[in-house]
Amino acid sequence: MRLRGSCDRAKRTDVDRRDEPATMRIRCPTCRREDEVPREFRWRPFCSRRCKIIDLGNWLDEVYRIATPVDPESDETAGALAPDDSAN
């Protein structure tokens, strides 16, 4: 089943894409190399598969972390991690 008007949206997108340049400049977040790549570049925002894998490895090794403020009242696990005073 085809949705009504979906073809019109696709045409508008194609027209908008034709107005955009076919290439774009990127700066790889891993190696900082600047390059001009096609808009549909497979590894964007990275310059290569290698840099993408390095970045993934940094996340998995916890080199990168998303910081959150420490607030024991809002932390659901704070009670579970606190030492049990009744055990002594």
C-alpha cells in the first residue's frame, strides 16, 4: 500500500539535493585530517574505516565517557551501592 503524497515528498527531497554541492569538507574527529568527500561518503564524519574503528574502540575501552553530575538522591542505584550499616 502506498501512502498518498509520499511521492511528492521524495521529489522535493531530490530537488533539494540537486541544489546542494556533490561534495563536502570534513575534519576527521579521530586523526583531524581535513578532506573533501562526496555527500554520501560511507565513513562520514570519519575519513576512513580505520578512523571509525579507532573511535569505536575508544568508546568500548571507556576512553570517552559521558559525564553526569553525581546526585545520590536522583541515583536509583545509590542505595544498592552504599554499604549496609546493619551488617556490623
